[in-house]
Amino acid sequence: MSGWSLFTKECRRVVTGLPFWLLVAALLAFLSTQFMAGLKPLEEPQPGLASYGASDRVDWEKAVPAALQSLAGEYGENRYKTYPFGFVKTVRLKEEGRERMGELLSELTGRSEEELAAAAQPAGFAVGGGERQPDGSFAVQVPQGEETAPSLTLAPGLAREDFVRLMGEADELLGGGSSYAAEKLAGFGREPLRYEEALEQYRQMVEEDRVTGAYARLFCDYMGIPLAVLPAFVAAALWLKDRRAGAREAVWSRRVSSLALTAARFGAVIAAVMGAVLVLAGWMTAVVLAKNGDLSGSLTAFFSYSLGWLLPGVLVSAGVGAFLTECTDTPIAIFVQGAWWYLSLFAGAGDLVGGYGWSLLIRHNRLGGYAEYRAGLVQIAANRLVYALAGLLLMLLTGLVLEQKRRGRFGGMGKALRVHRRCQRAAV
Amino acid sequence: MEENTVEIRDLSVTYGKKEALSHLDLTVRPGLFGLLGRNGAGKTTLMRTLAGLLTPSGGKAIVCGVPLQMRAQIRQMTGYLPQDFNVYPSMRVEEALDYLGVLSGLPRRVRRERVPALLRRVNLEEQAGARVRALSGGMRRRLGIAQALLHDPRVLIVDEPTAGLDPEERIRFRNLLGEVASDRVVLLSTHIVGDIEAVCENLAVLERGRLLYSGSVEGLAERAQGQVYQVSVSRAQLEALKERFSVTAALQEGSGFVARVLGDRPPLPAATPCMPGLEDGYLALLAEEERGGEGR
Amino acid sequence: MEWGKRYASIAAVNGRRYSLPSLLLALVLLALLPVLFGMAELDAAAAAQPLEMGAVLIGVVLLVPVCAPELDSGVRETADARRTPAVGVCLVRTLLGAAAAAVLLAALVGWMGQNGCQVSALHWFDAFAGALFLGGLGMLALALAKNQVVGYMVPLLYYSVSLVSKKGLLGLPSLLAMSRGEPSGAPVLAAAGVGAVALALLARSRWKAGR
């Protein structure tokens, strides 16, 4: 049987299986509830509006007191909200920790503990109600009708670097993930976006992103979530189909090489999954262009982003599914990939835009964000390349394991043969 | 009605629109009874129905005086070795047998006695501690017969037990079946004629869900009386013969072949008539059926 | 053999062979929770988070594989030909799984209480109901599709979509109700879970020999 025939037969096995269609259903569910639900056309900002959103520029004159106030307030109640994995974790410090936090605050503000207690705000002066805003900032809300206490300022003589350092210590004391970490402090004082900046962002989305590019990144952000785990299920299901001894022997005794067989199967999973993704990408291209009818957009952005951004995740997820199933003949791959996905999802939730890093899930949960994207492009490319290569490596390893099993090692047919021979010798 | 008998009356079993068994009438008495037929004839369907795994769509069957509807009792009285036999692969042989004994409601005392005895009987004593997945095909079949005998059933139903076994294993299996058939009904389903010829006195032939024949092995063989010939031929002649007659065997002899041919007249002037065997009778019956005749 | 002794023996064998590996996996999952979630000094709503977002998944681990050993047609045919009905064996495994879930969740909630969390019996019931629901859903998927991967996929999809949805799915209360400060949907989820398990056992009883 030629390679192409083998590949097409494996494709048929994938698309006639229920796991594949459950994956498609999941993609549709995420698409409709997350991406399409909030889909709006691009609007050119008009001059003279009250707000254009938050910029990335930091007004330290605002950020420093706001950060100090927030820390003092949480210190007063001994309840600190941190987000080590995206979901809010409430930390309460023990006696030793409390004391140290008090010392840090005193050093930061130049006030004594008693003065800090007086300056501490009651509950209700929450930082964004415990939730980060989509653009990464925290809204500092003051309940109406209540007087604010005198705001805390930096101790005289303390430089901004010291402020950042001491806040960093506070963050470490809380176990990390708080808003007081160096990279998060800016969230306390984001300057509002100016009209010219908002206009520039709009121009970038229309001219650099060519409209669809801006939406495509958001599409990939949402689609990346199910696609980082479900291909493992599809691969595991396909590999498990041959588990029965009779079926395996029939396949293993064939002339086809282990690598060719593995590559055909792996390729079938990737082709089927990415086929579904590209169909959705095409559909969303049409929807986005229709919504932005007066603008001229790129027809290929959704496709190229899907291939560059989503395909590596699919490769590595399917690779884990194939490799672990081939090694163990059990569905353990589901749990392993599920655990990896779960941890990546929660770890990455703290950085919904711009925190590209080396995570399995790279997030860009914002329409546009061209500047952040360009700034992080090298990291994104490196990340995706590593995962793509990892996926292909897993495929090769799977082929290697299969070859060893066909030679009677790794508990394949060989073990049964060895037992049989041992018994025969004993009987003589 | 005798105690250990299986009475089948007008039994039909349908899978969706397909009638897998059609108005079957059959009586099976103690001893080894063969069930012969092509693939898809309905043998396995009949086996599964008598083992209490399928519900008939019509007719009835009484197993040792118990109607099929009383499933729990039927399953207690029948021991079943399926064609596709398997047990929990991660269990050890002794453990698997013991567990199946629990599922059959055998008390611990009885299991403690029977499990080792059966493993000895089927020559699996040394594999008692091995995992089921590590057993060879022959060993697995032997485990299969052991589990079927575990609760001392009155009716043993064995579906294609020797498929895939080497000649030595096959003989051993037949001998074992012969031993256990002394005081119970053993229903042996197979498409290997040699198995039935070796151990059964009586048999039935199924074809497309219907009963074509029921009676003695000699009786079926006699259906081909006067229709079996033997002749020495060259390769070219053999090919020509195959086009006009049913060649049931062709053994190489020197540069030519000795062909065994089924036909209503001598295929060649030099052909000599032979005593028909069971296979000849079976093939003659199928040929009659194809020509529109009816089996007895 | 008496009915009671028989089922006790069935429970012992299945507990050792099939429930134990699932139990170990459930323990690993619960051990991961403190890594992701704060589990000390939490108020009632915050304490519900690790339970509703993490601990409920042990239902999938413990209950989905209940009918899996007989997915192999050879094993199924051999086991089903026995006097003990197949559904009886699956019911024993289900009860073992549910009991394990109940005990593990009780231990978890108790430990959280020791660590200063404002937990109550409602937290336990809420988590158990969620686990039973997800596990029952998976059991039903496996029994209908006769496919182990599908059995795991369906509840995990339900769970994932629940994470990002503001309301419950399929007309049922949200799995994350207590985390969001809403009244727990435990009674309805528990009932739905029991219903799913019952349907799964019914579907299992219809598995035909050889198919």
C-alpha cells in the first residue's frame, strides 16, 4: 500500500470516530461562546471622547500611592488577593509574616504601624473587585459616599527602584502572583489612552493587521485552549483501536515500516484537526470581513495565524497522545496531557496579553494589540517552533517504540513468545 | 424428555432486519454434538442464544428442562467458551479463574478445590501465576475451556475452539472435549470438518440461519455416496477439472496430482470411485442446497 | 453461594484490580490542588473554588472506567455468560467509586477546615454532587459510545465549557455556583448524576455479545 493510500485510510479512521467530532463540537462551543459572542466591528475613534481605554504608559505619580494604599488596606485586614495561576488565591499571613509586612510598609511609607492602621481602608475599597481587567489593569474603585483616608505616599528619600524592590519583597512574602510584583505594579497607574494613540492603534489594525489579523490573534487565543488538549484524545483513541492482539498482529506483520505507519496515523490526526480549524478560520474570515464591510481586509490572516499559532500546539498534544498510548496501551495520555493543559491554562491566565514565554498556551486575549504582538514576535516564534519540533520528535519516538514492539521488546508480542518458549522448555 | 437434553423448537433470532436464525428445530442429546456451517451460517448466534446471551425473536429452546427465559438458571447450567474468548488481561490466570467462579456463584471452598484441579486438567498449572495477557493462543483456549467447566455445567457450548491452534494443540483439545462429554451435552461449533469427524457421532449443518441437516456423521457422509472420485492428473488437467467439477483435495504426487473430485459422474475415464468422508458429504449437501434441494 | 457473599467477593476483586489504580490517580489529582489553589484561610466562596474547579474531577477518574473492562468483546462475552448479571458487577464498581469519592472529598474538606477555611457539609455535598454528575456523564458516554476515550472526553468538555460560561449548561445549575457566591446546585446535580449512572447501567445491560 502506498504512503498516500495509508494516509487517506488513516484519515478516514479519524474522521469516522466519535472523538474527532467531539473535538469539533468543542471548537464550535468555544468559538460561539467566546469569540463570536463579543464580535464587534472595528470603529475609528472619534476625537473628544471621555475615554479611549488604558494605555501601556504608567503614571507613577498615581501608581505609587495606589499601590501603597492597596497594600496597606490588605495588610490591615490581613487578606491579600494573589493570582499565582490566574484564579484568585486569598493569602493570610501568619504572625511572623505580618510583622515583616508591617516593616516593609513602614519602610515604604515612612509611617509607623499605628499610623498605617489608621490609614488602612475598610473592605469595599477593593482593587477591581478581585478581578483583573481584560487589558491588564486594575481599577481602583472607591465606594460612593465614603471618604477616602489620607493617601499614603512614598517615604521621603526613597527612590522608585527601592519602591519596586520593596514591593517585590512583599510579593515574595505572599508567595508570588500578587499585583505588587515588579511587572504588575504598572497596573495601578495606567495612563489613559490619548486620542492620537487610540487612532494609531486603529490604524495599525487596519493597515498593519489588515483587519483580519487583529481578529485572528483573538481567534487563536480562544481556539488554542481546546486545541492544546483535545488532539491528545483523538490520537489516543486512534492508537487504542488496534489494542486487540489479533488486530495488532495483522498490522505489525505487514511490510510497512513503523515510521511510515506512525507518520501516516499522526499525519491523519493533524490533518483532520487542522482541517476543521481551517474550515472555521475560513468561516470567521468571512464573518469578520462582513462585519467590517467598509474596510479592506486580508483573506489569509486567519489561515496563516492558525497554521503558525495553533498547529504547534496540536502537534505536541497529538504527539503526547500518540507516544504515551503506544508505550502503555492505556488511555493514560489523556490524564498526562490533561494535567499539562490544566496547569498551563491556569498559569497563563495571569498574563492574558503579552506574556508569551514558553507556555503550551500562549495568550493574546485582546482585539488588536499589534504593538505587543510585534514586540513579542521573536518569543512567539521561538515558542511555536520549539513545540512544533517537540511534536515531531514525539512522533518519531512513537515510531521507534512501535518498531521495538514489533521486534518483540517493550512487552509486545515478544513477551508472550518468551513465556511460551519458557513453558515449552519446562514441559520437555 | 431426557434430563440432559437441549430441545430447540422453531427458534428464530434477528439482528435488526437480518434473520440470523430461522425457524430452527433441533434436539441435542448427551455426548459430543457437532455444529457445522460456513461463516455467517448462524452457528455463533445459536451458541450465544443457548448460553443466554441473546434473546430469540421467535420460537423456544429448553435446556435440560429449563426454558431460555430463565436466564440466571440457564447461565448456571451452561458453560460457554466463546469464539473470541478473552478474560481480564491484567489478572493472573488463577485469579481470573477464581473471579469467574465468583461470578458463577461458586462458594470459596468449591473454588479452592476446582480451580487448581482444572488448571491441572488443562495443563495450565505452571501458568497459574502468569498474567492472562502473557498467555499464548493455545494456552488461552485451554483457560477458556477451564472457565467453561468451572461450575460443572450440564451443557458445554464451545464455539470454534480449535481455530488458530497447532495440530498438537488441536488433538489435545479434542481429547479433552471427548473426556468431558461422557455425562453432559457438548455442543461443538466449527467450520473445520476434521474436528467433527474426529470426535462427534452426531451433527447438524446450518446454512444462512436454516437447518440443512441433522443426524449422524455417517449419514451425512453417505449423502455423497457414489459422488466421490479419485484421479491422477497433470497440472493443466487439474486446472481444467476445477472449472467443471468440485475438487475437494489435490495432493502432489511426483510431477502430477492426485485429485479428489465431487461429481455426479466420473470426471475422467481413469477416475476411480472412493468412499465418501464427512467433508464430501458436507460439500455435497451445500451443492444440493445451492441447486435448490432441501436438506433432511 | 449467598447473594451477599457473592457480591462481597466481587467487590473485593474489583476493588483490588480496578478501583485501586483509579483511586491512586484521584489521590494524585487531589495532591495537585494545593499547588494551584490557595487552600488555607478561605471564606466560604473562595473555599468552594478548589472543590468546584478541581476536586470534582475525581468523579471522572473514579466512575468513568466502571464499565471499561468489558469493552473488549471477548471479555464481555465470557463474563456476561456468567450467572451474575453484568449490571450487578458494574453497580458494585460504581458504588466503590462513589464511596471512594465521598471519603476523599470528606477528607479534603476536613483538611481545609483544619487550615482555617470556612467550610461546611454543604461544601462536601456540593463537591460530591459535581463529581457524581461528571462521573455519571462520562459513564453514560462510555456506555453509549462503547469507547473509553469518549467516556473521558464528554465530562471534560462539559467541565471546560462550564469554566468559561456564566450560567449552567443543559438547563442544569452551574458546576461553579458556590465559587461565584451563588446558591449551590448540588441537589439537582446529584440527581442528574444518579440519573446518568442509571442510564449508563441500562445502556451497559444492552451491550450485545460480539458487538
